[in-house]
Amino acid sequence: MMTNNFDEILGKKIDSVLFLGALKKTDTDTYLIDATKVTFFNKDISKVLVLTNKDENIDLVYVIFKGKFNTSAYKELIKVYGNDHNVFLNKKLDSSISYSIRKENEFEEEIKQKSSILEKGNIHDSNIHYIIWNKDSLSITLFNNYLENRTEIHFKKK
């Protein structure tokens, strides 16, 4: 099954995303879906995070994919969401990298932090960090997460 309508479910009740897969409530207003049932522009979806408001209407959708998108995928997104986008590249990785481990109630987490200097680019560049569409009522952000080798697309109603 394919869907390109994550922007259309914003503002709707949480039940409107059941076609993606089983909802797992992880927090008061956050749901996780292991979305193996659908693809997005012929890309397999790894996970979907959905954030809701107090009325359980969808405010934000994070779609997570394994690996980085390529130029043809960017072109397909631009066909649907428009040419009014901004592309930002990793110009330079800052040398500030920090690692730490927190322990709280037997919970351990390794935290890695890297920061980059960004510059404007285009979809043909190889080191795309963000592509951002700012529509009248919608914000879409594509983020290439190089640390975790994944691409995320965030859909948010303004």
C-alpha cells in the first residue's frame, strides 16, 4: 500500500492513522506505529511517530525511513509538495562532539551530539541535511540523520 497523504491527516483524530499499522501509546500525546503496511514514494517506512493534542487530534507526524534518500526521491517530493523549498547542506561538521551516559532508575542512554554549519544548496548536492517546505498552513521538513543512517520527514500544521 502506498500513501502520500501524511499532510492530509493533520488535524484529524488519531484513529485516522490506523491504516498504517497498530498504534502504541508511548506518552500522553505520542503514538508509535511500526509502519510496515505502507510505503511513501516507493520507500519502505521504518516507523511513524504521531503527536496529538489533548483532544487526540494529530498535530505532528514524523515518518522515519532507513537510509538516506537520493536525488530521484527528492524530485518526487518536489513534484508533490512544490518547488518552493529550501535545501540546506552540511558545509562543515563542527569539532564539538560529546558523549555521555545517564543512569536513572536503571535506564542507560548514550548521547551523541554533533553540530554542523549549514549552507544553502540544491537537490543535486550529495550532503543534504534538510529540505524545508513552508506552505501557508503546513510545514514539511526532510532531515537526513547521518548519525543513525536514516531519513525523517516531519509534517506539521501551522
